[in-house]
Amino acid sequence: MFDEKKGAKQMNATHLKPLLGLKARKINRTASPGMKSSFLAMFLALALHPATIVSADEPNSLERVPDQLLYQPTAVPDRIVLCWSADPAITQAVNWRTDSSVISSVGQVARAGEGPGFVDHVQTIAATTTPLETDLGLAHYHAVEFEGLLPETKYAYRVGDGTNWTEWAHFQTASTDAKPFTFIYLGDAQNNIKSLWSRVVREAYRDASRAAFILHAGDLVDGANRDGQWGEWFYASGFIHRSTACVATPGNHEYGNGALSRHWRPTFSFPLNGPEGLKETVYYFDYQGTRIISLNSSEKREAQTTWLKQVLSENRQPWVIVTLHHPIYSAAKERDNLELRNLWQPVFDYFGVDLVLQGHDHAYARSSLMTHTNVADGLTKRNASGTVYVVSVSGPKMYEAKKQTIMRKTGQHLQLYQIITIDGNDLRYEARTATGKRHDAFILRKQPGQSNQLIELLP
Ligand SMILES: [Fe+2]
Ligand SMILES: [Fe+2]
């Protein structure tokens, strides 16, 4: 029988002491008196300025297990993520990864039951398989699309090869009506994804566990083709994306050597309704009265403008939210995207885009209702009611925020998550810090026949 106290002592004796002792001995052997005082000074500096411990690259200790071992695929599915490539009311896509021994996979789906009997009523759908050679070796990525589902219905699903399966997990289809819903919006995760982003995505999930989806505004990872970083991203979001759909737009860090990450398309299933060459990075879908549009601010921007105008002119949803990575109004010092602002803001103005969710600047900035003429270099007269622009960051890489009168709320050295609820004529927005403290809050209210009203909820 396991004796807890004795067990703890055994752990100390057999694991902790040798590890700690080894490190201590290494320092003692090599540290000169001068170095010891340096260590002391460094310790005091870190204690007095805790923010300085956050660096983009944590040093690897000698004992660190390499990514080659940590993030290898096996025949058991991992990196499971729900996405939509078509209508969220009647379809659900699932993507996952295995090793290359798995050459054919399936997804099984059934209406979720109160007890386990639902497993006798499953539908089995063949998956598509894509080989992907990464810096850690060959993997197989699989995708299945469940179609013909009933709206507003809870389903159970699993994926696998007939021998190795995932657990059964749930998803809920959307309504075909403009019913209230909540989603989570996150800025760049990017650095120290496992060690310091995990707590943010999990805190967001605890606060809004019934969120319809999580929207990631780019720079999910730092190294576009670093398989280990994608491994960390899935470690951090764990089971969350097995039951909460992922919506993501690519950032500049999803580009390596001028090309989109090799991981992007095999890892996710986003709608294929974007312009040629930009599919699954530029796309739109409608969710319960809201049109969500992803623009790719990292390449072929001009080519997206005609598509954007078309998608906005055909829109019949009351609310329109755009996500793109590079901000129309920058949050950080010495950064500006004038060309992007001149290109797309007049289009947002003309078609009355309500809210734009962005990343890239590793600080927080949320505007008032902005039109292109609000900026000093504005050139075009527009008659729109204005758009609210947000830049946010969820990972630990921090830039200094710049002071701007056009911003209603800014922030720096904060990891944040946002919870957004759309309910009829009201869009309720809240930004919270990593510990759940309210940082910013407003209501954007639609007034039929008039401009949107922006109601500030914090002083
Ligand atoms: Fe970026
Ligand atoms: Fe970034």
C-alpha cells in the first residue's frame, strides 16, 4: 500500500534531491566568489522586477527532454481540433494527427445520449489523410467532415483508425436563427506557449466554457514550421478544442521563408470560400446572425479587397466581425500600418463592419468608433457609423503601448483574453487579464436606422 508521507519522502530521496543536488553541485563547482555575488544580484533583480523573468526564449537545461521525444506522433490520434469548413448549423469538421503507420482513418458521430447507449447509433465517415514532413519527421494529418447534422443539437464524436480511438467528445451545432452566443477572442500566443500561454487559454475557458468558438488573431506560434511549438499549442489548449471550435487567422509568424506554415492547412479545416491561393487563410462563415470574416494581412492584400467587398455586399447577417493579424490602428510604439489602413478601412466603413479583432502588437488597445476620416492622414469621406478596433495579446511577449487619444483603453505588460457575447442588438465585450480581472468592457448597441452606439462600462 502506498504511504503518502513515506511516498513523499521517497520522492524526495529518489527524484528531487538528486536533481536539485546535481544542479547545486554544478553551480558550486564552477561558481567563483564574484560569480556568486552576480547570482545574488540577479536573484534580487528578478525578485524586485518579476516582469523581467519573461523572456521569449527560455534557456534549455541539460535535462530538458527534446521535442523529438516530446511531440512525436503515435498511432493514437492527437492534436484534435474542431473547425468549420461549412455551415456551423449543419456541419462539423474535425482534424487530428497520427504517425505515418495510420493510412486510413474515420470519424464516428451520433446524437449525444444521456447514457452510453448512443454508441449503438453512430455514423462512420471516412477521413482524408495528408502526409506532412516536419522538422520532427513524418506525420499523417487526418480530417473528417460530419454533414447533414441537425441545428442546435448536441453530438458525440470520436476519431481513429478502428483500433486506436480518441475518447468520445461533444460538440453543439449552431442555430439557424440569430440567437445569442458567446465566443472567446485571443491575441498572439506565440512564445513560451506551454509555460505561459496555457494559463490564459484555460482561464478563458473556465470563464466561458460554453463559448461557441475561440478566435485566434494570428501568431499562434513563433516559428511557423517548428513542430514542437505546434505541439506546445495543442498541449496548452488540450481538450478545449476537442469540444470548442477553433477559428484562426494567420499572423506573420505563421509564415516562414515567405510561405504559409506547412502545418496550417493540414492542422485545420477552415472554409474554402476565399480567393484562389489564399483559401483557409481568407474565409468567412455565418454564426447565429453574425458574419465572421478572416483576412490574411501577411500576403496578397490587394487581391483580397475585391473578395471582401463581394462578401460584405452579399451579407444579410445583422453583425459583422472581421479578424486580421496586423492592426489597422497599431497599439505599440513605433509601429503603424498605414498602407493596410488605407486599403481596408474605407471598405469596413462603407459596409458598416462592427468590430475588428487583431493581434501582432503584443499590447492592448481598443478604439472608439472609428472611420477613415478619424485619422490625421484620412483622405476619404465616409458616411459609416464607425468600427471598434481591438488589438490584444494572450502570450507573454510584451511590447510597450503607445499613448493615443483615439483609444478608449490601452494596456501593456498584460496577458489578456476577451469574452464577447452577441445578443440581439447588443454586443457585450469584456477583456480580462490572465488572472480574470476586468481590464476593459463596453456594449456596442445597434440602433435600427441609426449609427451604432458605443456604451463604455468602465471609467
Ligand atoms: Fe505578428
Ligand atoms: Fe506576434
